[in-house]
Amino acid sequence: MGAVAIDSASFPGFDPKGFTSFARIQEEVEQFATILSGLGIDIKPGSPLEEMSLTLLGLEEQRKNAELINSMEDLRILLRPALGLHDLIRRVIRLRRRAGFSKLTPHLQLLNSSSVAQNMAAPRDAVAAKIFELLMGLVCLEVGTNLELDGPLQSYGDNPDILIDFNGRRWGFACKVLFGCSAITLFDRLEEAVDQIEASPAEVGCTIINLKNQIDHNETWPLANPNEYKNGTETPIFGAWRSIEYPRDILGRLADKRHEELVAVNGNAAIQTLFAGRKSIPGALLFLQTATALASPRGPINSTIGIFNLMCLGEIDSTTMATVNRLNDAMHHRG
């Protein structure tokens, strides 16, 4: 591809170095398969993992030959899980030689059994919830040491899912995936997590809550002609945002809404009592990830985006905030 003049006013924040070419994605998928093979894990024919891998491998060929694309297909359905897998692939490649990486092997063995992606709803997929633990384990390994993960198949629910050392302290992270929108259920999951952290060897801990099942993933990556496409009168026209801040704002508003509902329904007194004198920080990290398309001078760019939203439910000291910020950097591949 030749040089392209960047119109920074029309495409705020666009930086071509921040995106990965389809050819590079193809190389990374092949490298990922080699890493898995070295761990005794083969990509099984017919598995969700194979389907997502083949989707990623085919992107470069489709870019070269538009005739390979079915013009009436809603490509978002295939691309959402594939892009979510690529986010995981990048982390596995980068951290494969990091001390403690082998502790992730039992979770990696689940990849053939489920939708790997954390950027799409999977409300009935219990294995996908374990893949969330894998993703968070990779994020923690980026900035911490001495990683331990609760077993994905023989987990007894009485320990946080992740134990790791940050800045001289042993941290525990309890990972929860919400399947509904109830503020009471959110409080119940928080209570479970706080108890798990309290009973563990961790010195301090935090709950990480995945809201993927509550995100309107069609809002973050919309069609411009949903009714016409549904009626079969037009091919799909995929929307693309001028700035990544627009879909991020959608995720942020959802996180703020869940925070407000938690307090309104359960009461501030009950929340303060939950955290009083406990190891857990008074709050939780809300994790929201989705797929979208961003407009650019080179045409639409498909991307996975995610945020950590700190649901602050009490006073959090600066040292703890520094740890949260480091995790946020790692989540955005800036570890």
C-alpha cells in the first residue's frame, strides 16, 4: 500500500502504527498455533477455535480478492469472535516466555471448547467465563509476578481466581461474569468475591466483573441500514466511527449506569458494610469489551476495543490506584 495523506481533522486520533495489517494477523495466528502445539494443544477440526482462526487467516485473502466476500453476509457475526481471539493471541505471543506463563496451560486447554471472545455476548457459555479468567490472567502476568490461577475444571469457588504479586503485595482477583442486569445480582457477586478474597492468602484484592452480556454489541458496531438489510432489499452497510471515543463512551455510560443502579437498589450503607475491614478494595473493576469499526483515510478498520471502569465504592489510596492504572495499561497492550 502506498503512502496515504492523513487528514487529522477528519479522523481524530488516527495513527496507522496502532493497527495491525491482515498479513500480520495471519502470521500471528500461525505463531499462536505453534505455541499451542508446543503445550500439547492442537486446534481441533470443527471447533469454535478453528472457525475463528480460519476467519482471521482468511482476512488477507479477502482483502486481495473481494469476490471471496458474500455481499449479503453480516460479517460482524464472524468478525466479533475472531477479533476477540486476536486480542488473546497477541497476549499469548508476547508473554509466552514470561515466568509463570505455564500456569495458564489448563485454561488454554479450554480454547477448543468455547467461544474465546470476550467482546460478544455468551450468556449460556460457562466455559467462556473461564476464558475470561485466562484473559485476566494474561493481563495480570503483563505487570506482575508469581502468578497462580484457580483450576478451571476443579474450582471450588472459595478462592479468588487469580493470585499475583504487584509492588511487594500479594493481590487476589475474583473474576465474575454477569448474565443479567439485576443490581441485586451484582451485589451478590460482589459479596461472593469479597468473601473469596478474604479467605485467600492475598493481602489485598479486587473483583473484576465482565459486562459483555449486557453490552448492545450492535450499537457499538451498527449497520447504517438495519431494516433494509433485514428485509433482504439491500446489502449490509457497516457503520464506522470517526473516533474510537464514540464506542468507548457507549461502554462508559453502561458502566456508569450499573454503578448507579448498584447503589440505588442496595443502598450505600449495605455497600459500605460489605467492604468494611476487608482485604478487598472498596470497589470493583468493570470490564467491557466489544468489536467495532473505525473510519480512517484507508477505509474502515475493524477493531476490538475495551475499557476497565473502576466502580469506586469508597476511598481508594494512591498506591492501589497505581496498580489499577498499570492493569489498565496492560489491558490496552501498553504493559
